Amino acid sequence: MHVESIYIHLNTNTCTLTLKNLIDEQINMQMEKQYQKLNKKLDNLSNKSNTQQSKHQKRTKETNREQQQRIVNLTNIKLTQEQQETLSLGPKYAIEKEHKHYINDLIIDTENAIRKLEPVMQNTCRHLAKKQIKIISNSNRKNILHKRYQYCLNIIKHTLKNNNATMIKADKSKAIVLIQIEDLNKKFKQFILDNDIQQVSKDPTGKYQKMIQQAIKKNTLIIE
């Protein structure tokens, strides 16, 4: 009887150890899965962050490259990033003026146009025009970006003037060229020499127009 009790006790302990091992193994497996998921998420976040950073660096490089292509600086003048961005808008970019420079002319032109209408419609049109002019005035006052552009341009012009330089549009592109006035004059003179350009005392356009008109009158093959 004592031997049987010992045997049962041993079997019980063995089962307990086996069960404990199984539980530990399951816990370890679950923890390993969780660690793998966590590591995967961390890797994805890291890759995403690197990708975004790479895209941002690429966009920055492309922006800087576009600015360099639009601005040809042949002087020793150093422009700030904001000044480069302003010039990179191009020579055809229209900077909006402050409303105080044109609002009075707009009111006068509007009133002159209204007075040409039928008397019955004038008061109604004045009321509508007043609303529109007020909207234009308020929207212009809130938009300060054009003021910053104008400020940067004024600084650039002042800097160029102090350094005996100027700003011109490139001949065969949309780029803006910063160049010393002395160098620009040399290029003008060289262009005149290379193309054998001669100065005339009188504009020959009128003479050529008369010759063309006479040639057209004498030509019987031209059909009106």
C-alpha cells in the first residue's frame, strides 16, 4: 500500500511538471508571436519614416534644382532662401498691388460706367458695385503674401543697385539672370559686333512698308 501511494504521488508530480511545461511552452510561443508582430510594426514604421524623409529630401532637392534653373546668378551677391523663392516665381508672375494704389481708379471707372446706363438701373448697380468693391478691398487687405513678395523684390533691387548689378530675363528661357552692368554692356557690344549690326540715322520701317504696298499693287496674282 505504501508503494502504491508513492507511485501515485510520482505520477501526479510528473503530470504536474508536464502540464507546467506545456503551459510555459504555450506562453513562450504566444510571447514570441507578439514580439514578432511588434518588431514587424516597428520595422514598418521605421521604413515609412525613412521613406517620408527620403521623399521630403527629394522634394527639397527638386525645389532647389528648379530654383537654380530659374535663377542664373552671374554675380557674387548671395540671395537668401526667401529671395530665391520670390525670384523663382518667374518674370511673368504678377504681384498684386495694395488696394490703395488702384481702388480709387476702380471706383471712378465704375461710376463712369454706371452713368452710361439707364437712370432707373443706376442706383441698383451702384449698390452692387459698392458691395463688390468692399469685397475686393477686404480680400486684398487680408492677403499679405504679395506684400512679402514686394518687400523681397525691393531688397533685391536695392542690393543690386548698391553692387552695380541688374536683373534681366534670359533670352531663350524663363530664367532670371543677375549680372553686373559692366558685364551686360560688354555682352551687348559683343553681340553687335558678332552680328555686324550697324546703327542707322533714320527708322527705315516706313520706307519698307511703302515698297511692300507698291509691290502688292503691281502684282496681278493677288486676290483680295
